[in-house]
Amino acid sequence: QKLAAASVPVIPLKGLYLSEKVYGNIALRPMSDIDLMVPRQQVEQAAAALQGLGFQAILPPDLPADLARLHSLPFADTNNFMLDLHWQLIPPESGLGLDTPWIWNNARSDTVAGASVQVLTPEALLLHLGVHFTLMHGVVSRLFHICDLDQVLTTFQEQLDWQLVLEQARRNGLAKTTFLALSAAQAVFASPLDPSVFRALAPADYEPRYLEGLLDQVFRGVEFSTYLAEFWAPNPPAKRLRLFFERVFEPPYKLRQRYPRLARGVGLPLAYLWRLGDVAVRQTPVAWKLLRKDPQAQNSARQIQQIVDLAQWLKDESASG
């Protein structure tokens, strides 16, 4: 309502929309924050409206730069309730994207949480959930992500324009993420799909092990990060060194996201030292297990290597697109 009063159109994303309009019960869909999307040119107006509600940007905004390299900004109120303000659905660094003008031009009017808003079409919603499930958390997903896909496929079964899904998936370089997400929903819940579109989406280089690896980590979990698995894989020393430096010496804007109070001005060098210690504390215990050839850790390493392979397979589409 505050955004509407400021003449800022808004699209509620993920849990906020799904819990009410897809699940039909806010108790059935957990969420840890609120995600809202506004037009890129009205991000500053939206941020001012949120500040009027007691939300403050967690990072010191640098809007001209942030709009180019990020897809959202995090806000928090005095109770530390989180809100992500989006102007794109997918981070630019992923090499993927969803046609933002297409999203806004086809958005529909609706009411969510008692406020008049715009909502994604079922096709845009499905594509967004697919890429969020497969890529947005480093290919480390949760069962509720597959539940989201199944609920959308079931709720909008009669409304989904499957040819439009196919067209937009191909146009936006999302054929692999969409196919893998649909495969997971069908494997776990036997979700209703259009067989011809599903076959048309199937990439020529798809291997069943990609889905097996994804579902394996969903149901069994993983002990450590994809970064450590990739670092531990049989790679030349130069590549391992590059992985280490990429992990520790991230671009300043990423460091600002991790340590917003520290990574400012003259505090930036201290933030890099903190990051080095943070990586060491998090990764050393599992690395020690691997050095000792701990059977459980080695099994986890094999499991996470599947995820690394899957992530590379998905990225190949963004690179070619």
C-alpha cells in the first residue's frame, strides 16, 4: 500500500505470493523474508517508501552501480525482518535472465495480503521458480522448492501456455534450468506436464546423472560447499590458486553484502582479512576430514562433485546464450 501510494508498481515474488495464491494457506509455505520487484527506474522511489515504513538498506546504496551489477538490495526493519527489493529476477553475473519488459508487460492485477499488486503470469512464475531452484543457491536446493514447482504446475494446469514457456525458455537461455526443474517435479510428485513441450526442452547433452545428483542433495543434504568440492577436485595448481583467490578476494561490492558494517571506506582491507579468517574457519574442519580420508567426508565429496558438474552443465547454456 505504501508503494502504491508512491505510484510504484510492485510484484510480490516467491513465498509472499505463493503462500496465499498457490498454496492457499500462509502456514503451508515457509519464508524467511519478503521479496518484492519494482521497475528498475523506480528503485529509488521504492527505497524511500520502504524507509518510511522503518526499513533501512543493509548495504550503503550506490544505486547507479548497484543497478548494473546486482538484481536486488536487502533491507531490514528494527526487528531485523528482511525484505529484498528486486528490479531483476536473476543476478546479472549468472549470465542468465528473464526478459524484464516481457514480465512487466504481461503482469496481471491481483490482490496479495490485502494490497493491490501486479503478479507474474503462470509462465513467468514457472520459469523464475525453475532457475531459482536449480541455480540461485549454488545448486543446493531444498524440497520446498520442488513443492513450489508442483503446486504451480497443479494450480495453473489449465491456464499454462506451454508453447509460451518453451519460447521464453529458449529465448532467455533457460531451457536447461526449466527442463531440470520440471524433471525434478515430475520425478518427486508426478506433476502434470505437457509431454511434447517437455521433450522439446530436453537438451541434447542432458544425462540422467544430473537429476540424480540434484535429488540426492535435496534428500540427503551436503556436508560442505560446492567451492570446497571444486577446490578438492583433481585440478591443476593454477586453477586451485585461482579458486582460492576468487573465494577470498571477492569484488568489493560482494564484500559489502557479506560484511556491510565492516567493508566501508578504510575498513575494506580489514574486511578482506576477516573474509580470509571466515573461509578458514568454515572450510578447515572438512578439509581436515578429507586429508584423513574420512569415509563420510569422501562420500560427501563425491556427492558434491556431482553438483559441481551439474552447475557447470547449467552454466554452459548461459555462456552459449
